[in-house]
Amino acid sequence: MKQLFEIDLHDYKETDRVFSRPSARGIIIREQKLALVYSPKEKYYKFPGGGIREGEDAKAALIREVREEVGLIVIPDSVREFGSVMRRQKSNYAPDTIFEQENFYFFCRTENRTVPQELDLYEQEAAFVLQYTDMEQAIQTNQNYHSSSYFDEIMVMRECRVLQMVEEILRNHT
């Protein structure tokens, strides 16, 4: 998969251990709107998706994570690679650790039904909900996002850049 861009804060020591947590994320467009995860508590948008489990491929993780986070059922034959974003920064959880995350983004379609969400504790605390959102609204919201957690700000910045790339592709194909 082609790399879209890289975020490397270089805020760690090269001798730090690396904690790697790859993820898969869905770009789902329905009637000119994006299906995104919205956190009304934190006030940001992100693409539905999450961590790839050991032994799981990215496509299987995408299908599972989209269902868990937003209750949408991905149509497996619709999954198409968009690109990846590598993120490296000092971990906010473990000392002397580099957090490394390659985020794999896929265009996909979903069935016209939803199932109940299966949110992790932190996702429940952020009050994750599915929202069909205009691209501009999502970009504007994420550009205005500020948090006491720099770690979260980097995640939202990543999502904003991918949103802008998707917007550019859609503008050039219409």
C-alpha cells in the first residue's frame, strides 16, 4: 500500500523500545457525505477503524472495527486500498517507549443497515457516535480541535490531513 504521508515527531530517544499498533480505517461515502466517528465530548471526527490484532489482516480488521465502532457492515468485495500513514512519537502511556502506528486507509461501501456498537471503554468515554458529515464540516471541526492531550491532537491532525486528501480526490473526480 502506498504511503500517503508520515508523522514523526522525533520526540523520543532512538534507544527507546518500540510499541507498534497498526490500524485499519474505513473511508465510507454515502450520498456525498462521509460516515465518520464523532466524539461529542471531545468534538472531533475520525474515520471508523482501529487496531489490527495479531494474526489478523488489515481487511479483516477494517470489517471488524467498522462494525464495532459505528455499527456498519462493510461489504467485503467493496474494499479498495487508499494508502497508509505512519505515525511515530513518544508514547503517552509508557516511559522510554516509541508509539508507532501505521494506519491503513481503505475506501469501502457498507450495507444499508446498522447493528449495535461494541465500544471499548475509552470509546464509550469519548461517546463515539456515527455521523454522516459533510467533508468541509469534518475538516473545519478537526482544524479547530484542541486538547490537553498532545497525543490526541496528533491523531486528529492525521485524520484532518487524510480528510483533505480524500476531499481533493473527490473534487478531481466530479
